[in-house]
Amino acid sequence: MEFSLTFVSLNLGSIHNLFIIALVARVLGITVNSFLLDDTPVEIIVSVFLLTVTYCVSKGVQGVIHINIMLLPIILVILFGMFLFAGIHFDPTEITPVLSEGIIPIFNGSFSTSHPFVGGLYFFFMLMAYFKKEDLRSLPINLVSVTIPFIYMIIIILSYGVLGFEITKATTFPLMEVVKTLEVPGGFIERLDSIFLTVWILALFTTVTISMLITVLVIKDEFLKDKKAPLLLPTLVFISFILTFFPDNLSELERYSADLLVPLGFTLTGTALTYGFLTIWLKNNNG
């Protein structure tokens, strides 16, 4: 049982992280190319992004944690500021009536769209192995686990309320379209979408750095043991770059996410939760 749990959590976790990096890098490249640097090839955008991630991860756990602590307040302040401005244009009639077709359509679409809500929970279990026991607190972990789905739900509801259901359904990046509709009183900021895109890039950067850091730590600690591996990080970045351009277009990218990352995310999250509950249960029963 221990071998099976180790195999699933470490091997599948590392594979899942590499695919997450590839997915995020490809989406970032397409978005930046569409809204900001339309004359720059996507390959160049992704290369610069992954090289920056490589430099950050090379600083180790403390470097990644510190840069996340520095960027998180900036991301949250601008994000919730955008939510407030978007609320002015929100039309409640666009999201009513609720459950007009029953709950079955909700269940039918929940699996393919559930990865952002469950796919990252196992990150906390993997990162906790590198924290001291006295530094572990249940409140921050539970708070983050609730906050991330809450932010996603606000984004979805705002997109429907501001753009309308039909426009949102036909739009590739509805949140960017929502930002384009916003205006700052006084007009001293003309292009909010450029500012928001910059913050969004920072958010994706933190996601990829954590994913890459965990992958490097797991491979070093569990597979390479005490061996020096100076080429490990460059090799993982190269594999991520190849995986990034594996899908031919955005439709294949979405299908690749639904068919591969969602089952992997559920498997890893279920394994982590099961292992945690079993550990507590065995510890309590054995005194």
C-alpha cells in the first residue's frame, strides 16, 4: 500500500505538474500574443517566461516562497479592485433564473471544468513536507483552499453578468473582455486590460514556479537522493517547452486539459486526502 501511494503521489504528481506548466505557458503565450505583443511569436513569449521561471526556481524553496509573498498582495488588490469596478456593470438578470433546467446540466459540465477547483489541493500536501512541524497551521491551508474556488466563482458570475451568457460562451477569454468594458473615473488610466494582463501574468508565474519547484524537489528527494543533478531543472524546462506546443490549437488545448489534467487532478487530490485520513485514523487507533 505504501509503495502504491508513493508511486501515485510522486510519479503522477510530477507528470501532472509538468502538464500544468505546459498548459499555463501555452495559455499565457496565446493571451499575451493576442492582447499585448501581437507581433511576437508565441514560442518566444513562452521561452522567456520559462527561462524566468527557471531562474526563480533555481533559488530554492525560500526564493519561491518570498516572491509569492511579495506578489500575492499585488495580485489580490488589483483583482478585487477589478471585481468592484465590474460590479457596476453587473446585470443580475443575465444569471437568472438559477437552475432553470435542473441540476443535471450542472453535473454534466462539472467534471470537465473542475480542475481549477481540485487540481491544486495536493500542492499543499507536497509542500507541507518541506515545512517545520511548528510552522504548519490548518487555518491558512483551509483558507486558501476556500479562497481559490471563491475567486473562480466570482470570475464566472461576473463574466455572465457583465457580458451575458451567449457572449461569454463564444468568448475565448471572457475575463479580459470584462476588463475591457471597465473605465476608471477621471480617465487617468486608459488601458486597464494591459494592467490586468500584467497582473494575470504574475499570477500564472507564481503557479508555474510552485509547480516546477515541487517537481524538482520530489525528483531530487525521492529518485536522485543525494546525487547532484545540475541538469535536472534545465531538462524539466525543456520537456515543459515541448509539451507546451504539443496541442496544435486552442481547441486541442482545452480537450487536452479536460481529458488528461482533470482525471489526474482528481486522482492526486483523492489520493492525498485518502492518505491523510488513513494516517490520522491509524495514528488514533494505535494510540
